[in-house]
Amino acid sequence: MTKDSVRACASVPVAEGAGGRTSAGALGDRAQEEQWSYERFAEVLLSTEACARDSHNGEGRIKAARSPARKTLEEFDFAFSAA
């Protein structure tokens, strides 16, 4: 995922349904309430789908790697490292 796509995902106004997934129906309702143009609705809907796919694909690659635990840099103990 590129920096531009991360920024785009962060700027997408989402309408989350059950399980944190964005519902096209909920997004459609929001578009009607806020009177979005068809182009704006399509842009948000497709951006939301692309962001969800990118996120899901990353999770799939992590799971396929069969790492014992998922760690972040914040969790790394630099004091323990001998380097």
C-alpha cells in the first residue's frame, strides 16, 4: 500500500456496519442524506472497497507467513537487543 493510498483510505468517510465492514446500503443512505453526486458516491464506494481489500490482503499475507506473534516497533524491546 502506497503513502497516497493510505492517505486516501484515511480520508474516506465510511459508514460501518456489523463487524466494522462498510455497508453499501449504509453508504447509500449517507449519500442521500448529504446529497452526494453520483460521481462522489462512486468515488467513496470504490475507495472504501479498495482500502478494505488492501487491508484484508495484508492480513492474509501475515497469516500465511505463520509468524508466532504479530509485533510492532512500539512493542520491540531495544534495550534487550545486543546490537
